[in-house]
Amino acid sequence: MKLRSFRIRIALLSAVLAGSAIVGFGLISWWLIYEAKVSRLDAELESQLMRAGRPRSPDRWQSYEAFLPGTFGTNTAIAMLVIDADGNVLYRSEEWTADLDTKNLWTSRPQLQPFPPPHSQRQTAPFPERSQPPPDRPPPAPRFVTQRTATGTWRVGAVTTPFAQVAIAVSLKAIAQEMVVIRNIFLISIPGVLLLVAGGAWAIAGSSLHSIRRLTKVIGNVTASGLEQRVPIGATDVEFVELIQVFNQMLSRLEHSFKQASRFSADAAHELKTPLAILQGELERTLQQAEPGSEVQQGLSNLLDEVRRLSGIVRKLLLLSLADAGQMALYRVGVDLSGLLIEMLEDIELLAPHLEVKTEIAEGLRVQGDRDLLVQVLQNLISNAIKYNLPDGWIRINARRQGATVLITISNCSKEIPTGDRDRIFDRFHRGDPARTRKVEGIGLGLSLAREIARSHGGDLTLDPTLSGQTAFTLTLPVGL
């Protein structure tokens, strides 16, 4: 599964890469340290083997073995084996167990020379006088092997001298204990280093994404009234400069296009407002002069209805253009919403006497706002509840106060709104499913304008999630002081 967080991926990837490198380095370091300790032990073994290979009386091997702990460590187990020319064991330590294999310790068995005459036995020092091998033989080359037995792991060094075959075994327990300590240090330090690497990568990634967060913040604040915002480039990392420049250019183009569209809507509405008013006045005057009940009067009446409808569209477009520009002027007064809703109940009884109306209207619901615009919002919601209702359906009006907010919910019996239409129901000029709206007048501006009016008052208008077979809109307004 791919992690969707770029920052987490960077931290984990850094930790994995650093962890692989550190673990590899730790394993190699541990092995090199172990090899170095074994090599140092081999050097000591070689030195002692050369000294042990010098001729000495058989009863002095024990004294020589007692000297070895001073070299390899007092707590280190040491075993020793000496064989003469006839294959007889001249000396075997008690620690030299049968598990220690002697078959391949010595590479060859040359003709060994006898030990010196008995006067060497009269030496009082624990070590005999130095004796050199015959001049025609090269120095012997010791052989080192590691053997594992029931008593532990041993490093065995063996050498063939002109006088004897000598093997010294040193327990690797002390080295193993030291390597365990080093291993534990690695096991403790590596996770700590990985946490530091992951934390550092997390902090670095967060710092690197600072420009992206600023860009995201600006994008989130971009609205129809906030297209003038730009992302500053001053201290931005060079890798994000081009991205921010492209985004700022896009905002400039959007702002220019939006201002042109808003200006066109406002100018068109203003330009149409006066001719429509004149046309409406002339039609009303001519309609009064026409013969009652004549076809001319009927035609003029139809024309007057269309002109009034067109005047309403122009008024809505003008209000929307002002809302887009953030210039919707509100004449704020105290508005009694409870009284307004009770007055509108009479309109519902006149327009839709066949519908069942249920109300729950709390008393004293007052807000500060533009009364005419709020009336327009409520009339639009009630009008839609009537137009999109089912035969012999119902309308419910619920008005209540919740904290510092007034909530007005108007619901009605209706066909189910498709999911795609629910997402676009507040879009301008959106009419929804033709099968549902074919017989209903309108151009799709009422809900869009109603929501803009609600937002200009500091509230909102939303489509509620309801059960199948009904539709509900909730108008939210702040309580007036």
C-alpha cells in the first residue's frame, strides 16, 4: 500500500536508506573488529609457539604453560599439546579435551631431531637457553584453525619445529564476550540513530514543504472576492519559484476573466433595467386602453408577464454580480423572522390549498439584516417547496434558535434528487433532471442567489441529507443583537 503522505515517505525512505547503510557498516565493523582481535591473538600464539618449540625437558612444559596466562589473560582457558619425533605425547594439558582435533593441525611430519643432552635439564630458569634450528632449514610456519567443541570455541595454533610438534589452544570466550558487548552497543545505538535520521528527515521535509503549504493556504483562500491574492516569492526555495510563478499567473488570468464576466453581467443588467422598465410601463398603459376581453388585451397581458419575468431575471443577475464583487449593499434592520414566516403561511394557503402544511415556528426569532433580501430568500424556498411538491403532498416549516444562530428548515414531499444534481443544485442556471423540472418555470438562479444573500448576512443555505421522497433546505442566520 502506497503512503499518501509525501513527508512520511521521505522520512521512512531516509530511515530505510540510513538504516541499511548503518546496519551494513555495523556488520562490517563488527566483523573487522572480530578479525582484528583474532589476528592479534594469532600473533601472540605465533610468538609463544616459537618459544615453545625450543628444546626443553619434558617436565618443564607445565611450568611453561603456567606462564601463558600472563600473555593471553588470567581468565582465559589455555590448553597445550606437545608430541615428540616418535608421535609420543610429551605433554598434554588437562584442558586439552578429546574434542580438539589433532589430525590436520600439522601440515607435515618432518624428521625431528632429538632433544639436547641432559645438561639442559640443569637449567634453573623456566625457559631454556636460546637454541637456533639448523641453519639449512627455513623458520617453521605456524598454522591456525578455529575449532568448536562441547566446552566452547578454541583458537588453535600449531607449529612443527626441528625438535617437536607443539599446539596451543586458547579459548575464544573472552573475545566472544567482548563482541557481545560491541553487538549490544550497535543494537542500542542503531535504532537511536535511525530515529534521529527519521526525525531529521521529517523536519527537513516539513521545511521543504513550507512553500507548498503557503501555496495551499492561498489556494484555500481563493474565492470570487479573493482572486487578487498572490503567493510571495521573496524567500521561496528556487525549486518552487517556477510553480508559484505559474500559479500567480493563473490567478491573474482568472481575476481578469472573472472581472470581465462580472462587469459584463453588471453592465448588461444595468443596461437592460431601464428599457425593460419603459417597456413594462408602455405595456401596462396600452393594456388599460385595450378592449376588455379582446385578443389584443390577452396578447398584451402575456407580453407583460414575460417582461416582468425578464425584469426579475435582470434583477437577480445584478444582485449576483454585486455578490461576486463583494459589493452587495445590505440595509440592515431588525427583522422578525417569526412574523415573516407566519405571514407567508397565508400565501401558501392561497397558492397551494391542496398541500398539507405543518409548522413549528419559535417566537421571537430576530436577526439583523436586509428585510427585502431575506423575504426574497424565504419566498424562493417556499416557492420551490410548492413547485416541486407531489400531488396531495406536504410542506413542513421548522424555525428555531440554536445558540447564537437561527435555523429555518423548509422541507417538502418530492421526488428523489439524483446525487449528481444534489452536488450542483446551487450552480447558476442549473435546472436538474428535465423529467423533474420540465413543467416548472424558472431559469436556475433562485437558489444560487438565495445562498449568496444568506452568506452576505454571515449565514448559509444548505441542502440537507434527507430520507428518500423528500427535500429539505436549511437557512442559517446569526442572531441579531
